[in-house]
Amino acid sequence: MNNCLKELRAERSWSQADLAAALDVSRQTVNAIEKGRYDPSLPLAFTISQLFKRRIEEIFFP
């Protein structure tokens, strides 16, 4: 699944570690999601959506 997580993170000048801490996941998980190697669970996708105040469909897309 493609996503714009890296761009959203960059807009806030957050490192992967910063985002990982906010989501309560590892930095490796954030890296894997950004590179499309890992699709987040639905609860994690909702948390990401709420954190960036965007709809899930605006962050994740086929």
C-alpha cells in the first residue's frame, strides 16, 4: 500500500523516531510503513489519521 507518511512527517520536521514515539511503535515500524513493506493495522492507521488530522484515505492509497 502506498502512503504519504514520509511527507506528512517532514512537514512537521519529525524524525522517524519522533513519529514512532507519538504512535507508540518502533522506529523500524515507521520505516517499514513509509517504504510500503508493512501495512499498518486498522487501529494504527486510525491513530496515524488522528495524529495528522487527515482521513485515512488521504494518507494511505492503493
